[in-house]
Amino acid sequence: MAKPQVVQGMDVVAYVRLYENASKEAGQLIPYQTSLSFDPQRDSDTTQTKDGVVSTTSSLETEIEVEFVNNISKVSDDLYDALIKNKRVEIWIVNLARRRNKETDKIEYHTWYAQGKVSEDSNDNDPDDNSTRDVTFTVEGEPQRGWTEMPEESREELAYVFRGLGVASGSDETGKGTAWKDADRGTGAETIAKQE
């Protein structure tokens, strides 16, 4: 049996989108996350009877809390709008370390998906530190588990991608460069030898 892999907190990130924008934009990373908690729970109670204990459980309640360094971004403004205007949001909790390849050789990441409302958005502005926000989402219904592909722009938000020296424009964002692949190990020496 394989040894279980430990999940590092750095590998679990939250993406959000206003539900009304589902047909217009992809889910977006909440920038500069410092903490993320996913808290599904059921309250339970017990009644002592002459035949033993009888337990009951309540409906599932789930809260998602994301702390991040306050920033000027579309996502940051969308979160304010979601709370103030009572808008429904979609939330994805993506585990970047847990992935699989589909038949198409595209990588998919293990993801929790939920819909709900922003129930609190606390903003701390200490004079000797970065401004921070702590946003709490109250999930409606049952969170769903699945796998999602990561759009290229989402991967670039997590870590910038290689660019060449050329002009990086809308038609060629790579700047005429090609990212390194494991298969590139040891290649290139034969090209230099031919030129000499």
C-alpha cells in the first residue's frame, strides 16, 4: 500500500466568481491568500433512553473562510459586491498537489465546488502591517467534489510562465520562447557541435 501524501496548505487555493458571470468569465484566484478553511459540519445531539442512546443529526452546514492581503483587483471588488448586493457566488477549493491525467492528457485537479453567499468581509488596517481581509462564505446546499482543468491564465496567476526575449504580444504571449520540459534534459549539445 502506498504511503499517504501529506497535503501542504500552500497547495490548496480558492477561486471565486459571481454566479451571474458564469457565461462571461472563468473562476478567478483570490490574490495573496494567507489562510483558507473549509468547514463542513453537522450538529448532533443524543437522547438517553432506557434502551441506550439515540442520536440525531442536523442538516449539513458549510462555511468557507479565506484570509488574504487586501489588494486592488476585480476579485477583491467582486467580493465586496457579493456581500453588499447579496449576490450568489461560486467557490472552488483547488488542491494543486492532487491531480490526474484524463484520456486527453490534460491535467485535472481535485476540487471542492460550492455555491453560496458572502456572509462576512472583515477588513483590518493596522498602521504597521499590510491591510488584510477575512471573507466568510456560507454555502447553500451540499458542496460537490470533482476534478477541474486549470485554464492557462489560472496557472500563470500561481507562477509566471517562461517567456523568450521576443516581444510578448496578444498574438504571441510567449515572446518566442518555449518552456522547459523534462524531455529537454541533455539536449542542445548536438546543435552546438553542428554549428562549429
